[in-house]
Amino acid sequence: MMTNVVGAACPQRKVDKEGQDSGSGLSPSPNDATEGLAALEEFLAVDRLPKVIVMTGNSDRTNALQAVQLGAYDYIHKPIQLDVLKVILQRAAYLHCVGQEHWEIEEKRGAGEFEDILGVSSAMQRVFTMIRRVAASDVPVLITGESGTGKGLIARAIHRHSLRKAGPFIAINCDAIPDNLLESELFGHEKGAFAGAHVQRKGRIELAQGGTLFLDKVGELSLALQVKLLHFLEEQRIDRIGGREEFTVDARVIAATSRDLGEAIQDGGSRKDLFDRLQVVTICVPPLRDRREDIKALAQAMLQEFARQFKKHVTGFTRQALKALEDYEWPGNVRELENRIKRAVVMAEEPRVTPEDLELTAHVTMSASLTLREVRESMEKDIIQRALLGQNWNISRAAQKLAVSRPTLYDMMKKYELEKPQ
């Protein structure tokens, strides 16, 4: 391990007894560390994994701090104190192990089947197994899971590994388009079918001919559109709005939802026969809090990507930041993790991201003083309150946003004594 922890000196010019330059080739200033800093950049250009520890004999910390900004792990003054050096080496070795694990995961991921999805946990390995099995068939698939867990990535992975991979992958968010426009988006329309229909237009289902149709947030479809979608699933035939004849479309359907479909069917908002058709195979994506082994690897991969994207010299996380990442509950799942890492890379002033960069300091403090149950309840109350405020206290819309039924939301509001302000 110690071969991966490099010591680099900030060199000083050698002088003879008369104080003349001895021809070292360095800058004539005894405090100049140009060559040492250049060597540091060369080290890290070849391999960013080694942890470089700069040793300096100068009392001025300017050069040492500049070395840290360039990517050195830490610096230590001469004469070296062994107990201080021991602590620095232990920390450097620990972080090197973290970095090594990340790169090994990256190599496996790059050479593996699911290059867009990272997961080393047993829960995600089960998801990968399901993807392999269903990709070879042509049956409809329903992907379930909380918002932000990556259901769309899984749908794309199924398509890329299916016999339809040469065909199109057409996605539509059923919650992002108003009901009066969604039918046209899905099924298309003929010229003159309604005011403004100046030309014939193919719908998303028709555009998916020979490929895969991905219906995200399928649980938000109106009952009328659920009937039309059920007909397509049963007959593989559709008709455009204003059309007189049905025609066949050969497209596989993959759907995703974060709603509890059992509750939605019981409440009368969803048709059981449609979802019986859709969930021939169901893939349940676990929330991030249930696969904590993946958090560190995901965070490292995201940091590397955003550092490249924003051209920032950010190389990793402090130990405190890694602990904060692992301790946090991640109610927004992978999407929230991605947003926090992106913000941290943009805001970071040092090569390593801190809990403050991630805006997780408050959560770390709270977690240290409360039980796990108290933390979860506090966060749940906060999320519910924000959803209600965001939807202007419209219970139906807030329930949809939270992917729960209205009765469930009412129970939660009663539990946390949440009432609309007068």
C-alpha cells in the first residue's frame, strides 16, 4: 500500500559554502518550488490515484498550499514528526483504498453489460439478473420504485439488450403532458382531426414501430387513456385521432411507476386489467437507502464526471463527506445524490469535497443527536410539508407528487399535525 503513497519534496536550490549556486538547474530563489510543483503535476497527470504528500523545509506555507490545490493529498514540515506522519499516512492509505475500489468498479462497469447503471449491492445484482432475463423476451415489463431510483435507465438497458435494440426507443412521461394533449401524443392524429391539426402526425406508439415504447409514470394516465392503451396491448392495433381505420404497430411496452398501484386500483384511479397486462414481469428498483454499498461508488463516479464536465480540479471526498453520504437517508434517491454531487463540484474550493459542499452538515448533526426513527420521521414530515406547500395544499396533487393515495396522505397529515394555514 505504501507504494501508492508518494512523498514529494518542494526542492530548494543547493548552495556551496560561499553561498553560490551549485548548478542544480533550479530557480536562483531558495524559496522557489517551481520544479517540485511541476513534478507534482507530472505525477498526477500519469496517475491520479497515488496520494502525494509534500514535505517542505520552508516556514512559509504558500508553496505547500499551492501543492494541495494542484492535487497533493497533504503536506508536512521538516523536521518530520513521526507521530504526525503516521496519522497522515493512515488517512492517505484509507482514501487510496476508496479510490482503488472506485476504479475497479469503473473498470468492471465499463466492460460490463450495464454501462449506464452502477450497482455493486446484492439488491442491484438482482435487478441486473432480471434485466438479462426479460431482455430476451418480448413481454411487457413494469418497473416500480420510488422517484429518482433510475427506472428510465433500466428501461433503456432492457431495450439495448433485447432483440429490438436496432429499433427506436421512444419514451414519454405520462405526467408531464396535459390529458387533452396526451392522447394525441400517444396515438397521433389525422389532418383536420381538431382545431390546429393542420397535418397528419404520428404518435409515440407508432414511432416505436419495431422498437420499444417506454411509458414513464404510467399510473398517472386518465381512465379513458388507460382503456385505449389496454386495447393496444391486447390487439397491437391503434387508430389516430380522427382516423377511420386501425393499423398494426409492432412495439414492445415497458412502463414505470412510483405509485402504489394496488391502492390506485382500490381507489378507482387505475384499471386492474390494464396493469395485469403491463406487469407480466415486474422489476422492483430498491431505494438508495436500501443499497448503501452503492452510495460511495455512485458518488465517486458522479464526482469524476462532473469534474470533467465543469473543468474543476476536484479529486475526491474528505472522510467526513464520505460518512455524511453514507449516513444520509436519500429521500430523493439517486437523482438527489446526483444533484448534490453536481452542486458540490461547482461550489468546492478545495480538491476534496466536504460535507458543507454537499449541504449535509445539518443532517450529520441531526443524525448524531437523534435515533434513526426520529430522523426518518423528521425528514418524512419535512417532505410532506414541502409537497403540500408546492401544490398549494391541493391534497390530490400532493398525494400524486408523493406517490401515495389520498387516504394515506390524510393519515400522515394527521400523524404530523399538518394543517393548511388560515
